[in-house]
Amino acid sequence: MEETNNMLSVLESYTLNNSEDIAKEIADDFRNRRVEKNLTRDQVAEMSGVAVSNIVRFEQKGLISLKNLIGIAIALGYYSEIRNIFTQPKYSTMEELTQIRKNQKKKKAHRK
């Protein structure tokens, strides 16, 4: 049964292809971590400096500012995960990898 759950998790990650779905999933994961740590929204608000109303909106609708997301991530101990979100280049083809390597020293992108 656990193998089936793991496969479903993998498949689900490929079906989330719009920003609203991804935001809601992140919000659901946040709520699960908050509850696991036995923290109330008020406690997270106090720890993070994020207003309770923003935490409620995030949990219910997946809406939050980047600054507030960073604040609650740090408060729950997810500093490195949020800090490292764009640290590694992503590519799908060898051509993309070649272009990434070619552009690594650039400071600015140019139109083609």
C-alpha cells in the first residue's frame, strides 16, 4: 500500500501544472507541518512576524506574499529549502544545458 501511495505522490507532482494548484499544495503542506509541530496560527504569526490573517488566507486560498512565505518558512525551520529554491539550474535537454553553461558568466539576458 505504501508503494501505491508513493507512486500517487510522484504522479500528483506531475499533474500540478498551474500556479493556483501549486500554491494550494504548498499551503496544504505548510498547514500539515504546522499541525505536526502542534503550533497554532497565532504562534506561527508570533514566531514569523506574519499577521494571522495572512496565514489564514495562505492556508485557505494559497495566497501569500513572497516575504511572508519566507518568514513562515524560516519560523518552521525551512530556511535552506526556501533559500535554495533557484540555486541550481534546471534543464530538459542537452541543448538547454549547453546554453546554461554558455550564459553562466552573463549578468543580463538579451533578446534573441
